[in-house]
Amino acid sequence: MYLCSIPRGDGTTLELEIEVGKAVFLLGANGTGKSSLMYRFYSMHSSNARRITAHRQTWFESNAITLSPQQRQQTGDNTRGHDTSPQSRWKDDYARYRASIAIYDLVDAENVRAREITSAVDSEDFERVKELRNKNSPIKIINEILGLSNIPIAISIHESAQIFASKNGGASYSIAELSDGERNAILIAANVLTAKPGTLLLIDEPERHLHRSIISPLLTQLFAKRPDCAFVVSTHEVMLPLDDSDARTLLIRGCAYNDSSVTSWDLDIIESASSIDDDLKQDILGARRKILFVEGAERSLDTPLYSLLFPGVSVIAKGNCREVERAVFSIRGASDLHWLDAFGLVDNDRRSIPDIDKLKQDGIYVTEAYSVEGIYYHPEVQRRVAERHSTVIGGDINKCIDEAAAVAINSISSQIQHLTERVAEQRIREEFFRYIPNRKQIATTDQVAVSIDIRKFIDDERKLLQRTLDEGDLEAIISHYPIRETQALNKIAEKLGFLNRTQYEKAVRKLLLDDADALAFVRSLFGTLAADIARSGTNTKSTVTEAAPITVVQPG
């Protein structure tokens, strides 16, 4: 944990604790003292901190190592010494060396890993070899992060420790030829991934060279990859902290100077970034934001998938369909939230066609899937993942898929009562809400009588599930029932050759990263949602296409 004392303009002091494994965002307009505060953090913990500065050089003089080990050590020491000087907050005398240091550290980390594996092989320590093999190299991690951050670039090390890049699997070329944003993303990732455990990483204005649709997932992935480090991110992008629900935000409104040095700050710490006031949003927000509200809780399974399907969109889980509808209606109806374009994605729940049409006109899209597992475990997705995985493990693909379906149906059959009651509970709640009187009824009605035949709901659901099981329709079962509450998903993953469902779900996301056709298919499961989001602008209230339900179908 890192402790930082910050003097306030009112004479008090904020004792900020920066925990390892957590992130703190510094949020404020230009001239409020963010750079001075970043300098304060670094100077207080320079021995264990690493700066990633906004005014860094964003080009490479070479795609190979240009420093000797001795030069790397000396240059690093000089750079750290410069970063402790007050002028480092506005001037960087070592900008041209920072990219070279990042490249050196990245290649060196690869070489260290290779030497460790070789040493373990030579000593016949095969358990150590297995352990090292399962630990991904920095280059492999960077490529994974780039893909999940909507950057179609992969880098690799060639002869003479030269680093090359390729786009969408095309021909290799020098990383010196990458765009500013691509190079910047690689520099940020390399600096973070090569830092020592326990490092305080200070990232200054990452959005300066990168669009928020890229920097947001990039930072999220880096935070996840380095739970052994602490992060402080200085930004103008008011919405950036919202994408990390665990992050705290220092809301900086201004600062006081004595000559050229900041002596105090006008700031508050906000534990939840969602409480940031609208006035500041309007002051510092430079671009509009698109939000997709979905049902469910905030879980790691949902966000990576929807981030791949809808790049540049913030996916926010809102619990149930009522909360999704309320969020979308509120934003679309509020003139002071004009910078936000809101969409909703809710489950079908056997809604009528008129209800589906009405919801879509209001920006709420209806999917057939009960939950996100209906996408991950769609039979066509299973087939594509199994085909890809078979190139590694071999085996009869059709046999694996048939066995996966059989064990899944068998597992679900033992949970009929539980699944029917869970689905019936949701339908009963929806039925109850239908009786809630509107304003006109409240003015003219003395009482409302509600009568719901609970047993009939449960019996109807049980009969429907049993019939679907008898027909062996795994797609319908996955799409309409909470099968994550059974062992079916783990059994499917195991029969397809994976250790568990977590490994299978990672393989699904990797498939979508690598296979444009698979990505297009999964997007098609959401109807016109992707196209409508892409076309949306300031006024989303009338930019949806013709109303139609989103139907999950097998291709061909």
C-alpha cells in the first residue's frame, strides 16, 4: 500500500491510500493541478514507482534494442533522477530514451523467460517447465490485450531481437511504422507488464494518443494482468473511471500556487465514479458516449464478450429488465445528458411482438437468450470452437459435440424443478408488475386486486422444459434457462476437450478475436443492434431501424 498526503485548500489534508491491485483515477480539467499531483506521488515513492508520461515520445528510432545492459541501467537511473525534479511535470529531457527502455525491457523479459525454460529443461525439472510454459510471455500477453482493446495488431520478435508487427494476420513490418496510437498502446502495455511486482504505476493522460474505445479496455486488461501493482491514472476523460467499478476517483477542481509550485488542491475523493457531478462532465468531456445497458450483474463473463461485439461502447449491467428500461428512458429523456447515447438489451421473457416493437422504438432491444451463456454456448459457437481446438488436441469433432450435448441434457434433467421455479419466478414477477396502476388509475381507482396462479406458472414451465429435453433441443434450453446454475456448462466444456468452462469461455473470446466470420455470426444473434449503435449520434431517440425481435438462429 502506498500512502500519499495531499494538502487541501481549506487547510485539511487528504491521506490517500493507494492499494496494490487497485486503481485511482485523477479526474479534472486542464490547469487544475493533475500533473503536479502525479509528480507529488512519484517524488514520494520514486524508488518503487514508474512514470508513463503524457508528453512521452511516441515514435521508435528502431525496432530493435539500441541499448547495452550497462546503458539501460545508466539511462534508467538518469531517467528516474530526472523524474524527481520539479521541471519533469512539464518537461521531459529523456523522452527519446523512454521508448528504447521499453523495448529493451520487453525483449529482456522474453529472454529471461526463455533462459528459465532452458535451464529447467537442462536440469530435467519438468514440473518447472510445465509451470513456465503455462505462464504466458509478455509478447503473448500484449497481443491478447491489443486484440481485446480493438487494436488488430500482433507483435513478434525476429532475428537480432527485432520486433515486428502484423495487422489482421498480414505481412510483418517494423513496429517503427505503426500509427501513433498503436505504438502508444504497446509502450503503455510494455511498461506495465515489465514492471517489478509492487510497483506504483503512474499513467499520465493515456487518452492523449488513444481513443477511449481503445484505452478503456486496454487499461482494464492491464489492471487485471498486474494485480501485484498499484495504479494511478491521470485523465481528462470523465467516463474512463466508470469502466472500472472498483476504482476510486480523485475529483480535482483546482489548485493553489506559490511561485511555480502547487501548494494545495481543491479536491474530493469519490469512492464510486458514478457519483461524478454533471457540471464537471460538461466541462471536461470532449466526446459523446455510447452505453449499452444489459440485464444481470457485473461479471467478467459479460463485459469482454460485449466489448468485442460492440467496440467503443460501455457495457453496464443493471440487474433486471425494469432497471435497464428505466436507465435508457431516463438518459434519452434528459436534456442535460445530451452527450450520452443509451441502448438497452433485455431478455425475451416470452414478450409479445407488439411489446418487442415498442421497446425497440425506445432503444431497448430484445434477445432470445436467457443470459450471456446463451451466446457462449450456442451450438454454432461450440462447433466453431471445437473445430479450432481439434487442431491442437485432435479427435472426432462431431462425436465430441454429440457427447457434449448428451451430458448437458442429462445434467439439466436432474435440475428440472430448480430451473422451472427460477424461470417461473421471473415470469410471476413480471405478471405482478403488470398490475401496478399508472397515474390515471391511481386518480380514479380505490384498490387493485392481484390474483396470480403460481402453481400454473410452475407447471407450465415444467412441461415446456421437459418437452424441450425430450426433443434434445440444447439450443433452446441454453437460450431460455439459467443453466449456469447446473453442471451442464462445465460438462460441455470438458467434452469439447477443455479443462473447465473458464478455459472454454476464454477460447470463445479468442475465436472472436481471430475469426472475423465467427465475430460476424455472433453479432448477428443481436439483430440490428450493432448497426444501430454504429449509426447513433447525438439524438438516438429516432435512429433505430424497423422494429423486429432479435432471434437466435442456426446459420444456413
